[in-house]
Amino acid sequence: MPRIEIKSEITGIVWKLQAKPGDTLIVIESIKMEIPIITEVGGMLGELLVGERDPVTEGQIVAIIEA
């Protein structure tokens, strides 16, 4: 089963975790803006590597999808 790494597109703080297929997976807050991280692939959430209020950096792996 292929593993797909989902990465943060921006440096900020994890504001909200949501795990809905085909929808927003994580919302990151940066400079008072909410940036959604959306997965374009189907599959199951294999690992969630961040929690709410965790700091993240651009390019950091935040979740693994089992496709």
C-alpha cells in the first residue's frame, strides 16, 4: 500500500485538525490567516504527525495517507 506524505505549505501553528476524505485535513494559522491543507488523494489517514497548537514549518510532513 503506497504511503503519501502530506506537507505543510507554510510556517505557522496548527489551528484545527479535521480528517474528512476529500476535504480539509488540517488548518494552519499564519499571520492571522487560516491556510487549509487539503489532500487530493483518496485513502485512509495512516498517521497524523502534529497536534492542535503545534508549530509547523514550511515543507514539514504533517500527515501520512495510506492510498
